Amino acid sequence: MSVAVLIPARFNSSRFEGKVIAPILGKPMIQWVYEGVSGSKKADFLAVLTDDERVYDVVRSFGGNVYFVEGDFKSGTDRVAAFCKDRDFDYIVNMQADEPLIDPLTIDTLINVVLSSKDAIATLAGRCRMDEVDDENVVKVVVDNDGYALYFSRSRIPFNRREFDGYLKHIGIYAYPKQLLMKMASLKESTLEAAEGLEQLRALQNGIKIRVGFTDKFLIGVDTKEDLLRVEEYLRDNERR
């Protein structure tokens, strides 16, 4: 059995161009992500996938494993699927390139979830702070009693008509059995996916289950320059402790 962790990394981003190589305390974000994953005890293969020479050169400069995967891909999932198509991976982790606080334990938690779930995609969630509940950049998830996702949204879910403080923040990394990754890449964009801008809804709308594991790891996904400053502040604060 082989497990690959792949980090699709585009230079172009509508909200923050070049964010994957933007410096965080003097080190490019993609390096923080790569080094955070590299200590995984469950992964057998790690690589960055890009179509941009600037990203490629940065990864090579710190000794990372990187591949050009060129093509007109609508999502990182599609790029990962294209790379894996003719490779003998049993499970694939699609690691977001904008999660600089990722660590090996979190990756291994995700891998354990997908290994213990039959015919399901795996992802993670943590507790959502009340100041994040109405932030559209923070994706929320609700799950059933068996730990499978019911829905993901940029909106507040559930609507708290009565007092509710159990909001879950989705952590946008995924692990797939290879056959489900290939199936996802073969499906057209769904109406819910288009409405929310969340590709995991393509899976749910097509009857593919998503198992949600839980972590108390504090992560900050970088969507804006302001998020980058929050990461730097967090890292400085924790260096002082």
C-alpha cells in the first residue's frame, strides 16, 4: 500500500497572486507547507505539482520534490488526478499549498481517517470560533452521527434559531482512495459547487461520501495578505513561548 501527499501549487490566484511563494518570516509559504508535511510517518511520497516556473524554482531551491503538470485544470484536484493517473498510488492526499501551519501529526490523522473509511473521501475539521462563523473565507461543515459530511458552506450552518455553539470549521485538505480521486476528476462541476465555490460539494451532490476527522490543531489558511500577517503574528507569538 502506498500513500502520496501531493501539493498542487499555482502562482495565479484571484485574491492573492503569488501567495504560494510569498515570504513568511523570510521563508516562502510553499516551504512551510512542504516541511510541515515531510515529517509524516504515513506518507511514502511527497511532491509539489505546479505549472509555473517561479514556483518550480522556489521548490527546487530548498531541495523539495517538484513536478511540472501542465494543462488547463479547473482545480487542484484535477491537477493531482492528472499526475496520479498512471502512477501506482493507493491513497492520495491533496494538500493545500496555502496552509503554512500544517504539521505531520495532522497529515497522519487525515491518512488514518481515509484508511479506516470504506469508499469515502477523508477530510478534517476543527472547532470554529464565533468570530469566524460569518466569515465567508472560513468554510463550515455539518456532519451526521457517523462522522460523514452532510454539507459544507461559506454561510453559517446550521442556522442558530436556538442557541448553538458547536460550529465546525472545515480544514481544506483531502485524502482519497485512488479510484475516488479519478471519479471526482471525471465529474462535471455541480450546481452546488458553482454556487458556493467549493469543489467538495461536487462529491456530495454526486453521492460520494466524505468522512470528517477532527483535530484541535490551529491552522490559518492563507487567502489574503491579511491572513499572511496573521500567520506571521501567530508564529512570532509561539516562538516567544
